[in-house]
Amino acid sequence: MSGGAISRRDFIRHAGALPAVAALAQIARAQGRPRPNILFMMSDDHASHAISCYGSVINQTPHIDRIAQEGLRFDNCFCTNSICAPSRAVILTGKFSHLNGVIDNAVEFDGTQNTFPKVLQSVGYRTALIGKWHLKSDPTGFDYWSILPGQGVYQDPEFIEMGQRSRRQGYVTDLTADYAIDWLRAGRDPSVPFLLMCHHKAPHREWLPPDKYRTLWEDTEIPVPATLHDDWESKSRAAFEQEMTILNHLTLDSDLKGRVPPEGLSERELREWRYQHYIKDYLRCIRSVDDNTGRILEYLDESGLAEDTLVIYTSDQGFYLGDHGWFDKRFMYEESLRMPLVMRWPGVIEPASTNDELIQNVDFAPTLLDAASAPVPDEMQGDSFLPMLVGGPRQGWRDSIYYHYYEYPAVHMVKRHYGVRTKRYKLMHFYHDIDAWELYDLALDPEELQNRIDVPAYAGVVARLKEEIRRLQALYGDDIEAELARLRHPDFERLIGAGVRDEGLGYLIASGGSGYALQKLPQTCFERVSVSCRMRTRLAEGTRNGMLCFGPATDPASLVKAGVYIGAGELVIQHGGFGEEEALIRLPVDFEKEQVFKVSFEANLRTKRLRLVVDGVELLSALRKDWSAVSYVGYTVTGTETEFSTLEVRGG
């Protein structure tokens, strides 16, 4: 339990917020109002700037807008960790990622910990969860649940209903709404209030729209974001080393649905061509989400439930809609950090109202518990913003929000970072295999194009914000030094985009992109070097590779890699990136994917010859590097997890 969470809640109490909550509850009881039903609708990766009530210039969402028109729109709602599973765990527990345990998408949620649905159950609510779960363990705290396994699929998805898996015919967004309405109609106990969490898969990647919307906007040019061609000139290395660009990282097969660009396009034109096809599929998926939001709202009206139901629509985080040339989320820049949040509560929330206070998804749990007059557990770190729903007092509310992203190395290769955002400024620190700060003045630079970390006039701002980060880390119990200690490994001189654990054959090397674990040789080799080990891949599907590497320095561009590429069924010697065909020497091989391979790699610096041997199969190549010495050897993996034994190195 975090001592900071208790003192923070006490602070809000002393500021007068909770007396307003009590007054609100008394007024509701005096008017004979029951505790509200709660309908919590959440989509996946739905950016605020793709919702028309937030001023979107590319989309219309009339049914989501209806919630805002009949209720309240929050204009400064942010996530604590912009990625799917962590955001969901934060919403359930009211605790930051480092305390609820789900720091990234690889971690299984501990369902024994307290959550706001469990507390609602304890005060008499009937609870249900339908749609995307994405937390690996089975849901707890719900009287009924029917979830998508993993990410789920768009067409004819499987659902796991109370532990029983079956395939359903239809489009996933329609089905999720169908089952939500079915539960409202026949699954709940009408004598007690309910919590229904309706979680849509859409508009998550690969953005597969329903058949009826496959050609929507086919002949329409969607406006291009102002920062689509951002060159990241003032940003740190982190912006350059990510792998989520519209230009290079959208796949032609699944992301772009096999569409082939015209020949002869410039880089700028190709980026815009890719953007158009990406954004149209994304918006087509949202059209279905909005349609089904309308269906559920209509059922509330028809059934007489609307007047007694607190309705929420949100997303687990934001998303880049071509902004800065990107798709996906993760970075603390505004488009990813910002969450949509609209709430309707007839008779309590003033229609068409707005709020610009700094709130986060960690605040959802205590707020919903307060709305239900349920106790808020002390371990919850968020604060209830219930008084804001009625325009109540805001004194004592926070002036800054804290963010921490952990999933690196992994898919999209966004560096680990933490930071603070106030109404005007944002300060971020990228760490682990980088040490870089970025500062943005949001009043002067809302698109975050000018990193002002080295501008002398902002030195005082930087100092104050660094102190605020330290305060928030202490308040929320986020021990950065302890995390850094866990990320180091004593056997390696440098880790680049890779995580290392002592496991299996010796080391487990993991990376969502291109990862390296490098050791410095005790003595530099000037004539030859040979390296050998045993290896085994851990993934049944996917990339599945493992290679050894060597070179005179730790820059990945200077290394030569050699080993097994199971995903393609071949041995490989690589002198450059996999996109450079001339840098690859391949040998097709038929082998068992789960076997332990013995890999050895020898380089003669005088004769400029390379020799790779894997279980007796030999691949020879010329050394295309004009090296006179080798100082580093190590392991490299790409998008996989692979076990390696300790390297045996000989040389001279």
C-alpha cells in the first residue's frame, strides 16, 4: 500500500471536495434517486482527435457526441502508461502500473488484487464485462463475463463466456454491442443496480472495417495532419529509433490490405498515400463503434434505464493518426497521452458542460465508487473527481500528472520514459539505453515540435519540473533506481534494445525489434576471432531467430551478424539491415524449430573470410568490412525471445 495514496486522498478531503460528494449523495437520496447504474464503454486506441465533439476535422461521431451533449466532456484526461493492458489494469485498480504489476502487455494481471468492480459487488451491484479484456488471467469481480481471447479478431471472433470458448458469426463490434444489450435485457437482476463494462476491440490495429463500410470515403481525401512530415529535428534519439512510422512500418499485407502504391512516388507522396489508406480503415472501424454506441443508448432509452444510468465513453489511450509521421501510441506526446472521456448522468450532470482539470485513468475507479456511494480502498492512488460532475469545488486538485512507459525493447521500439505534464509544460526523460530529456511549452508549441530542453530561458522551468517528477515518484512510490538496477546485467558491456534474463541455456535475450547484448573481449583480436554457443528459440510462431555478432565497436551498423533465422528457414550472415538484400547471404535449411542448435562463427581478418556452422551445416562468405581488429562479440535477436549458452570465444 502506498502511503502517498492515503495522504493525497486526505489532502483532497481537507480541500473540501469530499464534503461536496457527501452533499451530492444527500441530495440524490433526498430526491429518492437510487444509486446509479454504471455503463462503462471503452474502445481501443480511439484518439480524441477522431471524435467530433473534440473538434475532429476528419471524423463525425454523432452517438458519442450525444453523451457529451447530454453530459460532460473532459478536455484534459490522460493515461498513466499509453498501452493497452497497463491502461486497463490502472482503470480497474486505481493504482499506477508499478503497483498493480501490469507494466507492459507481457505481464499477466493478478486478479486477486482489489478492483472497483469487486467493491461494487460488495455493496450490492450486479457486475458484467463484455468484449476486450487483454489481461491474460480470467476476469474477477464480475458476476458475468464474456471476453475476446487476447486481442481478439474482427470477423467471426471467438468469445470466452465464463470460461467456455466458442466462435461467433459476425463482426466483433456488432457482437460486443449485441451481447451487452442482451445482458441488459435478460442477464441482470433488475432489483439491484448494475455495472456493465462494454469493451470494444476497435479501432485497434489491423483496422479491419465491417463489410458495409469497406468502401466508405473511398473517393474522399482525408485531411493530412500538420505534422505528418515532421522530421523530429529537435527531438532526442528516441524519436528516430522508434519503429512505428507511416512510411516504413505499416505492412502492405495486413495494415494496408494488400494495396500497392503507384510507381514513381516521392517519399512525401508515398507517406501521404499510405496515410490515406491507413486513416480510412481506422475511421471505418470507428464508424461501427459509434453506430453501436447509439444502439446501446437507444436501448437505455427504450427500457427506461437511461434516467438512472451513469454513462461513460472513453478509450484505453490515445493514438497517432499520422501525427509526427506515426501510428500507434506509447510516447508521452499529446496524441498518445490524451484520452477521450465523456460522461452522462441525467439529473446530476449539467448537459453540454466541459471540464479542463488534469485527470487520469487512475482516477476512474475512485470516482465511480464515489458515484455509487461505495467505499474507496486506501490503496487506490487515484482521486475522485465526482464533484466536477456537478461543477463542484476544485480547490486542492492536482496541478500536474505523472506518466511512465516501460515496454522496451518490444514492438515499435519506443524507449522507456517517464515525465510530468502541467497545464502549460511537459518534461520527459528517456532512459535505459539512452539518457535524454525533452521539454515542451504547450502554450507556444501545442504540436510539440520544439524541444526546449537546452534553451537557457527555460532552465528554471526544467529545474521546477524535475523536482515535480521527484515529488510525484515519491508520492506514488515509483522507485526509478530500483527499476534501473533490474534492467542492468553484469555480464554485458552494453544492451541495445534487448532485455536479458538468466534463464534456459544460460541467457534469455528478448527484443520486440532489433536487440543486441554485447560483451567486450578481454583482449582485442587482430587476426581472427571465433565464437560458438548453443541456442534455442522460445516462440512457437513469429520471427524466431538467434544470431551471434561481432565487430570493432558497439554501434549496430558496424556489427556482422550470423546465425539461424527459423522464421524463413535459413542460415544467415548479415552485413547490414534485413532491408538491404545485398548485405545478406542465405542458405535454406530444413530443421526442427524447437531444437537446440550449436552455432559457431569464425572470421579471418587477414583473408577477409567468414564461416558459419550450425549443427554441421556450413555457410561461407566474404567479410565485407575492412576491419583490422575486433573488440566486441555478443548475441542479437529480432522480434523474438531466444535462449543462448555462454559464448566460447577464441582469437588472436
